[in-house]
Amino acid sequence: MNLTDLETFVHVADQGTMSGAAERLGVPTSTVSRRVSRLEDALGMALLRRAHRSFTLTEHGQHLFTRCAPLFTELDTVLTALTDQSPEPRGLLRVTAPQDLGAAPFVADTMARFMERWPEVVLDVTLTNRRVMLAEEGYDVGLRAHGPQIPGGANLMVRRLGVSPMALFAAPSYLDRRGDPEDPGELAAHRCVSNTLFGGVHTWELAHDDQERSDRIVVEPTLESNDFNLLLAMALAGSGICVLPLFLAGPLMRQGLLTRVLPEWSLPGGHMSLLWPQSRHLAPRVRTFIDFMADAFANNCDFKN
């Protein structure tokens, strides 16, 4: 059995298309197809169920991909560590993050400063709200937003970055038209835009800064979305009152583009962490990126450690 054929099959299963694997490997699609067919012949079993311009993995193909993908990831890590003798970080760094967090100006600015500081590192950033299997899909680092419990597993390392408080915000133009509520109970009379993470009934659990009072408000949003960037844009457009994380709304509040509503009340904050596959050979580019991001979060006033 040819290991190149096996590696090609892993890329095909990972990318979901022959053309995607071909682009990743830098070879023609016909070469990829030939390698997979040769591997199937060598094993004496079908790995793919082929259809017009698509395929699904057979049971044998899924088993082979699940077992072999981490091995090739670890092999790539070991070989990179062996060849990367320079203390300067360099090479391709694959990062994944949620769409709204990864596209946040603060995160983009931090990545830009990292690239300026380490010009020999090439960032490949994938933004998706899907839970990515880091090792199996070949990612070096994952930036995650989560609840109080740290995500991860036996094969993942975690570094906590901090918590971004959640609060109520609205555009000054909206408050000029509809008034500024003075009590949580008044929110029911306002137009609200809300994230689907608050559930079908959109219950906002508000806590007062004095830590002695709390309120549970059920709102009927005029718009709901799973993306905080869209909700932020709607709030800026004057569409209503919105729950937003401080790392997104804080800079705009300081510019006068948003106003914090009921400023003495807040909601449970979103926790941020970096995750990466456990390895004895952490490449300098990965280690440096983790430290750089952690330092940036620690020095951002919109996060609490």
C-alpha cells in the first residue's frame, strides 16, 4: 500500500471533494482520483460511494479516515518540529474560530499585529459556527466562545483567555425615538433584537451590579440571529435594544455610536479560550500565536480574566 495514496484519501475525506483535495495537495484532480482508486484496489474494498460530482464514505472509508487522519496530523507536527530549527516562528498556521468572534475588529487587529511581528508565518483562518474537530481536520489552534465549562477533551490543550461581559445596547437614534428604559420591566415595551442562543422564548437573565438583585425578562424579538455581527449591525441601524458582548459593543459605545441601556444591569458573560491538539512537539509558530493572543486578551479592557 502506498502511503501517498492513503494521505490523499485522508485529504479527500477531509475536504469533501476530489477537487478540494487536489487544491490542497497541489496536484490535478485526476491524480487524486487515481490515487484513491489505487488505494481501494490495494485494500480490496470500496472506500467511497461515488455519485455525479459527489461521494459519501463507505463504512470502511469512514473507519479508515477516523483512524488515519490523526496519525497524519501528528506526523506533520513531528516533521515540522524536526525541520523547524529556527527560533523564529514560520510556516502555515491553521486557525478556526466562530464567525462573529473571529471577524471581530479586536481579533482581526490582533492577528494583523501578529502577522506584522512574525512575517514568516502564514495564517489560514476558517470562520465557522460548526464545532471543528481540530486534530482530525488539521487545525493548529481553535478560538472558542463557550459557557463556564471549558470545552475540550483528552486530546486537547486549553488556555483560558477571559470573559467578555454581556450587556444591553441600542443606538442613540432608537433611544431618542422610543425612550431610555429605567427598569428591566420596561423592556417588554421596546423593540428587541436577540441571539438565538437565548432559546425560543428569548429569556434574558439580568443581574444588578449590587449582586443583590436579578430579573428574568422574556422578550419577543423583532429579529433573531445566531450571529452577533448581524445583531450589532441591526442595533447600530436603530432597530432596537440588543444583548451584545462588550468586546463587540464596547469600542462603538466609546465612540458614541451605541448607548448602554440599563448600565447597572448585565447578563452572564461569554468565556473565551484557545484550544489546540495535544502534542509533544508544539511548533514555534503555534506556541507564539497562543502567547500573543493570550497577551492581547489580557490587555483588553472589554475582557475580564
